[in-house]
Amino acid sequence: MKHIKVLAIIFFVFFLTGCNNQTLECSKSDELESGTATEKQLIVFENGKIDEYTTSFQFKVNEKYKAFSDSLFESLKSSFIEYKNADGIMYKEKKSNDDILITIKGDYSKMDNESKKSLGLTNNVSFDSALSSLENDGYSCKH
């Protein structure tokens, strides 16, 4: 009987803390002459505010433009390079044949204000506000 009470308390604590967390996953793709660009946003909210933010930009180069994939990669890197050494942000880049991927992951509480501003995260918005904003920008979202 004592074990049941302990398990019930543990379950209740996990249930309560889990209710304060929400995850928003959004993506959009654009077909271009040179390839397919896919952007993904993953935002974790804790107690109604942004806790973690991840964005990735993937570009799949069309066959006709594979000869230019290195210059496309360098161009994309230069667009995101400001995040490489930014506080509270993990920056990764990867290129393989016709696939380019750049990922930026940030801990909101550790990110500097300049990074927050350039990522559009200056105001720590609510889940509903972020969902509405991303959907208005053409993203499809799961939550």
C-alpha cells in the first residue's frame, strides 16, 4: 500500500510538471530553380515562455546546380555565421554532395540580446502567439 502511495505521488508530480511544458514544431518548404529549401522551427516552452529554440535550414541542390553546391554552401554559411560564437547558441553546419544543413539551437535564458533580436525572439512570446506568427509566415505546425 505504501508503494502505491509513493507511485501515485511521483505520477502526480510528473503530471503537474509535464503540463507546464509545450513543444511547437513548424516547417515550410520552397521549391526554387536551384533546389528545395526547407526551414524547421522547434520551440520548447516552459511555464508559458520560450525555453529552447532550434531552427534548421536545409537546402537540397537540384542536379543542374550541383556544380555550384560549394558556393551555395559558403553563401548560406555567411548568412548564419553570426551565430557561430554567440552566447547560449550551438551552431552546426553540414554539407554532403547535394545536401546543405545549418542548425542553430539556443537556450533562451543564455542567449544574448543581439541573437534574440536577429532570430525574432526579442519578446519571449507565448505558445499561442508563436504558433499564430509562424502560421502567418507560411509554416505548417504540429503541437
